[in-house]
Amino acid sequence: MMKYIIIAVIILLAAITVGFLFRKKHSAEIERLEQLKLQIQNKPILEELTKVKQLNMNGQTEEMFERWRNIWTEVMDVHIPKIDASLFDAEDAIDRFKFGKASSIERDIEARIENVDQQMNDILVELEQLIGSEEKNRSEMDLMKEQYRQARKNLLAHQHSYGAAAGPLEKKLESFTPLFNEYDALTEQGNYLEAREIVMNLAAEGDYVFSLIDDIPPLLTDVQSKIPSYINELRNGQREMESQSYYLNHLELAGQLNGMEDELAVLKQNIAELNIAEAKEEAEMMKDRIDSFYELLEKEVKAKHYVDQYKVETGRQLEIVSRETNAMAEECAIVQQSYKIPESEASIPVDCLDKLEELQSRFDLLESRTGEAQSAYSSLEEELAYIREELTKIDVIQNDFSNSLRSLRIDENAARTKLESLKRQLQETDRMLHKANMPGIPEEMDVRLEEAEEHLFVAMQGLQEVPLNMKLVDNYLMKAEKCIDEVDEKATEMVENVQLIERIIQYGNRYRKTNPQMNAKLMEAEESFRQLRYTKALEEAATAVETFEPGSMKRIEVLVKEDAWRT
């Protein structure tokens, strides 16, 4: 029985705990809804409505004010009390632990609050639009009226600067007056939002008309004065240059200037009709074209200066380079009797002479065109620049080739000197081998010596050929030098090994009587030595003494180096 009582108590305590938790949760929700209600009550609707009273309380403004005030009154007198009552009912349901009913009431309260809050927000937005419209209208209209007055003042004071466009501009400005009056009337009637539309329309039209007032005078100055002046300057410049033997027909300047004058008449008509955007663009394009005409005429002046400065000099250079190239061709023919020159190089004089003949023909034609005054100096400049550039290239080529011809004799002497040096080196190597204290020279070394002698013989034969092929001789000498250096290196190594073998055997002799094993190894090394197998003999002797006395080879090598240094 006690067991069931305990279980019942536990269940009761759990129910009470859960009840208190739900109660706490719903109490927090009631507190949140209460705060939302207070936020609505604290919205600055009344303050903003007070600002509206400072406006003209007529027409649209009065209607909107009454509507807003009625909504606010309904919210404060009807909806807020209902929300307060619902909040009280929800608290009562919570106290009675009727949480389902409390949740239903809370959802209803939140829906009411959201609806009321939306109404309040809409009112604030509309209030801002109305009050903002009045402020914007006033500031923008003050600025626009000032711009309007300044525009009329400029138009009346500088009417001549607007030409035929003055009348249409005057009509445009006159169209502002009824809009100003309409704006004032709407403002007095309290129809600020309708007045806002007038302001926006005036602003768009004002931007267009006021920009015309600013843009037309400088544009007319370009069309009526500056561009015609530039055209006259170009015509006068063309006539003056043609009187100085300039050929300008290729520019077709006269036709283009006449066409521009026709375009100017169209531009004036466009300005009179207030088609400014197109007229401005076209005027800028015309000025760019005029600048390009000036640049073309200036280019012809610079080209004439270039031709006058370098034509005579280029003629002299042609003569000098031709003379030097002919001399190079003669020298090449003489050198070819003694030296063999590759076909690609031997053709250089002929190629240079052919190119010089072409350049001479082009230069002669250029001189005739200059005298006839029937060619543009810009084209003559290009031709003369090409001739000068090609002459420079030929001059470099023939100088390099002449230097290469002269270097052949130097190369031949250097090759003969090199050949003698290699002969001496090979002789000294052979002498070193025969002077060395060894049983004989291995067959392999004899083969290497014979091969080196053959290379020297081939190089010597190459130097005796007529005509002499220096590239081939240099190749022979390079192979001979490589072979002789290898022979010299191998011979030196062999002699050093023989000396080292002798010292090892001398060093090991002191132990031969007491160490039969070392004696046997040294006898093998001596046998290899007598058979001229010096590398094997060195290995056998070194192994013998190093086995008996580790480290002895280092001491022997030091002794051999000291002996070599003394000698």
C-alpha cells in the first residue's frame, strides 16, 4: 500500500513541477506581448501629426490628417483596451493552469498587435512622405526658381550668343510659369503630394533647358566662328604649301573642307531647333578631323625637312658603300685563291652588289620624283628612310665579311703555332715515358701515342692544302689537342704509378723474410710489373703492405710526393 502512495506522490510532484514550468513559459510570453503593446503606444504618431498641423491644412493634407487621426484614435480607444482585456484573460487562464486556453488567447493577442502595428507603420510612412514632400518641394523649388531667374537673365543679356535658338529657348522658359503657379496653388491647398509631381516634372525639364542655356553659346562659337576660322587657316596653309612645291592632292583637303562647311549649315539648323546633343557630338568630330588635317600638313612639312636634310647625304653614302663593297668583292676573289670560303659566305659580295644596284635605282627615281614635285613628301620620306636603313645593313654586312677575310691569315698563323705546340707536347710525353725507370711501355700506350701522331699528321696535311680550309684545319687541331692531352694525362699517371710501385716494394722488402705471405704477394706484384701490367702490380703491392700494416699506403704516398717535389 505504501508503495502506491509513494508513486502517487511522485506523480503529483511531477505534475506540479510541469505545471509551474508551463506557467513560467506563458508568463514570459505575456510579458513579451505586453512589451509589444507598449511599443505601439510609444510610436511617435502624435508628434508627427503635430508637424502636419504646421502645414496648410487644406484639401489632401486635411483629408489625410483626419484619416490618420481617426485610425490612431481607434487604436488607442478600441484596439489597445481589447488587447489589455485579452492579456488579463490570458493571465487568469494561466493562474488556473488552463494552458491550452492561454495559448489560444496569446495567439489572438499577437495577431491583433501585428495588425495594429502594421497600421501604425503605414501611418508613419505616409507622414514621412507628406512632410518630406513639403520640405523637398520647398528647397527644390527655391533652387529651381533661382536657376530659372538666372537662365532668363543670361538669355536676355546675351541674346546674340544664342542666335536663332533664342526664340525657342524663350518659349521653353515661358512654359515654366504656369507650372510654378500650379505648384503654388497646390501647396496652398495642402496638396503636397500632387505638388511633388509638379516639382519632379519641372526638375526634369529644368535640367534639359538649363543645360541648353549653358551649352549653346560655346557650341555656337565653335560652329559660327572657330571651326570656320580653322577651315580658312587650312585653306590658306594648303595654298602656301603648294606654292612651295608641296604635293598635297593625295590629302583631298579641298573637298573635305567644302563638305565640312555644308555640315556647319546643318549644325546651325540643329542648334536653332535645340537638337543640341547631336550637334555637340558632330562639332567635336569636326574639330577632331580638323586636328588630323593639321597633323597631315605638319607631317608633310617634317617629311620635306627630312628629305632635304638626308637626300644628298644618302647619295654620298650610296657611293661610299658601293665602292667599299666592290673592294670587298675584289678582296674576296684574291683570298679565295689561298683559302677555301663556304659558298654561303662567298656569295655575300654578289648579294650586296645586287642590293646596292636596286637601292641606286630607287634613289635615282626618288630624285626625279623630288624634282617633278608630283609626289607627297611623306611618301618620299618613307622611301628615303628605307634606302638609308638598307644601306646601313649592307655596310654592316660587308664590314663584318671584310674583317672575317682579314682574320683568315691570323687564324692560319695561330693554327701553325698550335700545331708546333702540340708536337712539342707529344714529344715531351714520349721522352718522359722513355726516361722513366720501368721495364717497358705497354702496348695500349703505344697505340695512344700513334693515334696522337696520326691526328697531328692530318692537321699538318690540312695546313698544306691550297686553298686552305681553315674550318677543317681548326677541327683537326681540336681533335689532335684532345687526343694529346689524354695521352699526356695517361702517361703521367703511368709514371707516377711505377714510382709508387717501386717505393711500395722497397717498403715491403723489410718484412719479406719474416712474413712469407707478404713475400708471396710482393712476388706476384713484381711479376705483373715485369709483364708491364702496372695497374695490376700497384693493386697487388698496395694490398700486400696494407694488409700487413694498415695505413702504410698513406705514408708511402707522402714519401713519393716528397721525392717528386725534390726532383
